[in-house]
Amino acid sequence: MLTKLFVASAALLALMPAAGASAGVVPTSGEGCPDQTFTQAFAQFGDRHLYTAVPNGSFENGTTGWQITGDAAVVPHVNPFRPNPGTGALMMGPGSVATSPPVCVTRHYPSARTFLQKVSGGLLSRVGVEVLYPARAGRTATRKPAGFLGGSALFGPSRRFSIAQGLFGRGPVEIRIRLTARGAGAFLIDDLLVDPRCRS
């Protein structure tokens, strides 16, 4: 099934414009997580916030670091909206679940965003989002629902979704983001990024 869905996806991508360049910057706020590079990944869509990538959030190393269950696999894909467009993305079939590698965030990181496409499915087919917080001193491990991503037949940016930074406390913490394909639809996911609310 995934092979047929990818062929349909590739046909739609051929109609899309090429990406503009966006250089990495060093932030002046949002500190606490070292070695992160920031870009205006969604600037051409009116979102000029800086974002940093979840480790292997572009699936260029297959599913390394991800926990995958169900009918999901990395397929060939070029993201036309990124300066480094990559060569792969995650195709999620109905009911599949993908949990990201840990990414360092602090209470200054309010939200996250990804690129996606609804390859098949009706209005009830959506991607459920949860944010997983590890156990910390005085806190148990927590799973926080972050709503749903609907997607469209054309590959593009998702809405911003909250990562509930109020749960972090004062220091940095490593969270995971869990995506679940709900309903009868299939989705193409690429470039999962978090917003540190910092300035260049």
C-alpha cells in the first residue's frame, strides 16, 4: 500500500515550487540546549519564527532514533520548502504510530511544527499528536495530548501545536513527540521542528 501512496505523493510534489535558502543562526534567547541550529523554516508561509530540528526529524537516517509501530516506512521524498530538501520522509499508514527521538527543550520552547500531506483518507483521517515528558525530580512521566493535524492533498506546513512548556520547570528537558495516524487515511511526514521563541 505504501508504494502506491508514494507514487501519488510524488506526482503532486512535481507541481510545487522550489524552496528558498535559509541560513542557520545562533539565538540570543532560548538558551539551555547546546548545539542546536536555528532557521526560519516556515518563513515563506508567513511564519518567521526560528525553529530547530528534532534529531533525525527529516528521516535522512531512516527511522534511526524513532519508535515505529504499524504500517509506516521511510520513502524517497524531497521537501521543496527546505534549503536542504533531503531524500526521505515517513509514510504513515492507518493506525501507525511514530515516536520521535528525544529533543532538548526549555520553558522558552512553546510549540512545534512539521510538514505533512494527507495522501489518502477523508475528513476524519488525522494525525494525533502527543508530547511525552520524562520523569523528573518531583514529577512523574507525563503524556500530554496536543491535538490533531489534518493535512491536505498538497504537501505543506502543519499548524503549530503546543508542547506545553509550562510542564518543563526551570531547566532543560528532553521530550519526545508521538504521531498517530488516526482514521482510514495515510500521511507523509517530513521535517519535524520545534520553536524556541528566540531571535537572531
